[in-house]
Amino acid sequence: QVGAEKRWQAEWNIAHALIKEQRSQDAIGRVRSLLGSEELVPAMLNLRMRWLELSLALELGESLADAMGQVNALLDRHAAAVEGSESRSGELDTLAAELLVLKARVHYRQDEADKAALVLNALRTEYQASMAAQRSYLLESAELEQLGQLLEAQAVMLQLAEDYPRS
């Protein structure tokens, strides 16, 4: 199991390196290949890889018939991991925040801006100190800009500066 865990961690790093090189298609291929294997790894590592796969699929514009179902399944698995944990870890919080950003992205993709806003507000309340909370303003502003709501997009960016003056 240690060998499999090390391999998955290495693949995580390789996928992120590919993303930085703007090779998301290669990254998702590697992630899917790994997820298709039968190797046993810790639940959190598997959950992170599944989050990465879905995040990349959204980024690449893939058609995802049940994207919200997949996100909710990941959130349920995360909740189970939290219940099974003796203490709340930074890794669990980071993943929870990222899963909420992913959920908001899916809502935006499904033209459900009101639902996305609710998710982003929950993220900003519960995980206020996270980088995901800060990035959520950029996501919201970009979505508003795409809808031609430039004043609203600008207001979101001003709120980011107000809420995170050191960001």
C-alpha cells in the first residue's frame, strides 16, 4: 500500500505540473488512468484525485451529464472522512473549500447563478481564511462579466479587496 500511495502522490504532482504547463488534457488522462487502477490508497488521496478529475473536466469543457451528482458524492465522501477523523485537519478544510468552489462552478455551468451564489456565500462564511474563498470572488466576477454585468463584476472585485486587503 505504501508503494501505491507514493505513486498516487507522484501522479498528483505530475498532474499539477502538467496543468501549470497548460497541458490539462494530458493531466486528466493521467488522473483517469490512475483512478481506473485497482490500487488501494488512503481515502483522502483518492478523494483529492477525484476532485482534480472533475475540476479538470469542467475546465476542459467536457460534457458532464451528472456533474452535480458527482460533486455531491464527493462532498458526502468528504463528510464521512470528517466524521471518521479525530480532529479537523487543514487538509480536510482545504478540500472542503475546494469542493464548494467546484460545486459553484457546476452551478454556473448549469446556468444556476443564484445557487452558485449561495454556495459561494457558504464557502466565504465557513472557510473564510482559505485561498479558495479568496479565489471565489474571481470566479464570481468572471461569471458576471461573461453575462455582461460589468458593474456587478466590479463590485465583487471591490468586495474582494475589502474582505482581503492583504491578498
